[in-house]
Amino acid sequence: MDVNRTISDKKTQCETKIVHYQRGGKGEGIAAAISPEQVSTRLKNFASIIQENPVPYSVQIASYKLLDNYPEDPTKYDIENQKQV
């Protein structure tokens, strides 16, 4: 096995995984974007798709501390973050 060739081959490979979820839409905006070209086109046209078919929505922002399983004591990440700040 030629290690240099294997490394060279790996450098030329590119892999991307995209998870797409869409709920609702009208016209062309409802079709699933499957291929990379379709995803690119959807992203480029996103603003106009939204402007043509606006839908009201609301959100509520809450702290993670409201979760039942949120740790009461500082975690190791909290402690490390405090050291860095």
C-alpha cells in the first residue's frame, strides 16, 4: 500500500451530509430540495419565497435552567468557562 497515494486520494475527497426539514410552503417553495443544485437555488431564492408567502409565527425563549434535568451544581464546563473568562 502506498501511503502517499492514499493520503493524496483522501485529500481530494469531499463529503457533506445535509439534513433537511421543511414544514409547509406554497408553489415552488413546497418542493423538497434534494440535489445540491436545488439546495443552492432554494437558498438563493429564500428571501423572495418568504416574501411571496408570509406566515405568522411566534416563539418563546426560555432558559435551559427550566428543564427538569438541568444540573443544580456547576458542571465541569461551567467551571472551565469561568476560568477562561
